[in-house]
Amino acid sequence: MTQEELVLLALAASDGEPYSPVQIQKTLFVLQKAIPDAVGTPFHFEPYAYGPFAREVYGVVETLKSKGDVEVLQSPRHRWSEYRATQSGMVKGKDLLRPMEKESAVFVQGLSAFVRGLSFADLLAVIYKEYPDMAVNSVFSG
């Protein structure tokens, strides 16, 4: 999968619900780690202040925004932006999900709900427990 395809796949799996920056970063990271045969590894994640981080994710989001496939919204509760697929982005993302093996497709959708259902602290705790090498540069003590 390309970077754009992986972002669209992840965003479409939320059925229009937005992702925070940490949620999209961690979702893409886990997808690449857990089901690389299905999604590939288009992003290079490094341990950063809040766990696995790939700076290029934000450039891809901006490219998809310019194509009309992603909306960047101001979070109503926080200072950061949130990301969600537009109608055209949802169609493209769902088209990527359909041909996947059922197990992988179910994983993508389940991961989306799981990640978006956790608090910031709980999400980082789960990531750091599963991938301790990604906590080495963390500034978060939870």
C-alpha cells in the first residue's frame, strides 16, 4: 500500500469519526507492525516524545486534504487538529478494505475503534507495553 492508501484505509475504518494526531500515528504504526502483509510498511516510524512517530504522515494528510479526501478539523475540546475522511475519502478507503482478507479487514476496523476509544494516557500505555522500544524517547510518564 502507498502512504496515501494506508491513511485512507485507517480513516475510513472509523466510519467518519475523527482521529487526533496521536490516534492516527499509533493506528498507522500498529497496522504496519501487526499486518504488514496486508498493508506494507510505507511509513518509517521512530521513537519520539509520545511514542512511534512518522513526520510524513502529516504531509500525506495535507495532500489528501488538497485532493478532497480528508478534512482537517479544529478539535472542539483541544488545541490540536483532528482528521477524518470526507465522503470521497470514505469510498476510496472502503474500496481498499474490501479486497483484504477478512481477518485483516476485521483487525483494521477493530483497531480503529480500540484506538479512538482510549484516552491519550491509556493509548500510550498500551503502545509502550506492546512496543517498549518506542518508549525510549518518551516525555510522557503517564
